[in-house]
Amino acid sequence: MITVHHLNNSRSQRVLWMLEELGEAYEIQRYERNPETMLAPESLKAVHPLGKSPVLTDGELTIAESGAILEYLADTYGDGMMRPGDEPQERIDYRYWMHYSEGSLMPPLVMRLVFEKIKNSPMPFFAKPIARQIADKTQSTFLAPQIQRHLDFIEAHLKERSWFVGDRLTAADVQMSFPLEASVARGTVGNRPAIRDYVARYQARPAYQRALEAGGEYAFA
């Protein structure tokens, strides 16, 4: 039996979506974030040494990292579903977006969130103005331009097509869903209709809706 070790409000939601698209049976082992630190609980380390989610177990196999999990599911259970076609360019594009999501797009988004939390974290009164100044400067001179460049790049790509690879949904779309949902939810996307339409398109899919119901409340802070 496939088990998804599912942390609330996390990347593991897209593993549930992938399984629903494939029509595979699975069970969920739930974990809740620490309400103060918002980090995963220590109990996840019993499943994987890093104690992070998502983690998937399938019999004797334990697989971590979103991209690796999605590729494993597509290769093992997909029977041609959720994978690119035979065209070389589609295979290249598929591999690119599978890696781009976490390798290029997520780092500045995570850094932006970290610096926002620094600005609002408890600290001695005399340190707060300095911390805010550093955070604001980092945001305005480095992170914001980087994020906007990435979103412009994605917007241009999605203006020409309905899905990231070829003419149908693949695991690359599932992999790209988390950073784009976060960007829409936090107002980062701005006036980029292709991204907004794309997110609305896949969120309307029955498999996505079933995954939401299975995973429980899902929101971005």
C-alpha cells in the first residue's frame, strides 16, 4: 500500500493530487506543523532522517523529495499518464520544469517568506529597526526583482499553451503547482492573467478537488 506522509499546508498536497490523477489507492499518515515555529514535527524523522515532508512509502521503499516522488509514481503507476510524449523537445521541457520548480523558483520565494518573518519576529526594540531595514533592502534590491523575473518568464510560457509540457497535464504541472499557488495566494503574481488562469484551470480538475478533500485544510500563510 502507498502511504503519503502528509504535513498540513505543505508540498505533500501535490503528491495527493498526483495519486488522484493516477487513480491509485493510498493512505495518509498525517502530521501537523508546530504552531509556534510552523516546522514539521520531530516524529517525521522516524520516516526519513531529514524529518521533512513529503515522504512516500510504498512497501519497502521510502522516497523523499517532491520531484522524485512524482517521477516514481509516473514511472511505476502511470502507464503513460502524467508523462511527456515521445517528442524530444517535450521530454526536455518535462525534465526542465520538474527541476525548475524547486531548483530555481522556490528558493527566492522561500527567502522572501523568511525575511518577512524576520521583520515580524520578537526581538529587542533597538534591534527591530535594523532588522527591518536589512530585510526591506534585501527584498527590494534582490528578492523582488528575482521573483518578478521568474513570474514574467512563466507568464510568457503559459500564454502560448494550456499546460507546461505538450498539450496535456503531466507531473511537471503537479510539480509547478505549489510555488504558483503560493504566489497567487500571497498576491505576488500581480497582473499576470496566464498564471492565474492556469492555476484556476487545474484547481477545477476533479482529481485536484479530491486531493484537497483527502488532505484537509490547505492554505498559505
